[in-house]
Amino acid sequence: MSTDPNCIFCKIAAGQIPSKKAYEDEEILAFHDIQPWAPVHLLLVPKAHIASMVEVGPEHAPLLGRMMALGPRLMREQGVTNGFRTIVNTGADGGQEVPHLHIHFIGGPRPWNKG
Ligand code: 5GP
Ligand code: ZN
């Protein structure tokens, strides 16, 4: 599995930087965003370093499928029962700040801080 020693989400995935984890398996980590937009704001990341959706190829389809299928389950576990947003920012114009692929799952009762 390829990781980038300078990447903050690789460090979080490796446990070198602490995070509030919601789920973990061999391939995927879910943790709470440090600046949540809403009562529940999870980030789902692959443990392997994939910089963004631009780098995604057919070989990643099972992993991305698992991440998309996992999100709703985790939101339910976090008590989200009235819907949520699913966001992937890609590249500079896409507003991506951390160059390690992540899926935002954002929900909980409104009003939200953002979004
Ligand atoms: P982006 O704008 O790249 O889609 O989203 C990056 C997200 O990562 C932001 O919502 C930001 O709050 C979150 N984030 C950045 N650094 C950290 C960190 O060290 N820990 C956690 N838990 N979240 C982070
Ligand atoms: Zn990374």
C-alpha cells in the first residue's frame, strides 16, 4: 500500500496524528472532521494515498464502492436519521484543501455551521 510521509491524512490513517475515529478496516478509515459543518461530519479516506479523484482508475472502483456504501451505515450509527450531504472536493478549483482523497458525510439536525 502506498502512503505519503508528508500527507496529513496518511499520518491520521497510520495513527501518527490522533483523530476521533468512527470506523476502521484494512483499507478505509472514517473519522470526525476537526472543523465540522454540522452535528455529524465524517471524513472517509482510503488508507492508501490517492491524491484526489483525478488519480482514480478502474482498479479503485471496489474501494470507492465500499466507501460510498459504508457512509450511510456510519451516519445511521452516529444517529443521523433525517438525511445528509455527501461531498467530494477535487483539486484547486474544486475546493480540495487536503490532497488525499476523502468523502465528506455531513448530517444531523439543522441549522448547520456551514453547507
Ligand atoms: P477538503 O476541503 O479538502 O475537501 O476538506 C478537508 C477537510 O479536512 C476539512 O473539512 C478540514 O476541516 C478537515 N481537516 C483538515 N485537517 C484535519 C485534521 O488534522 N484532522 C481532522 N479530523 N480533520 C482535518
Ligand atoms: Zn495521503
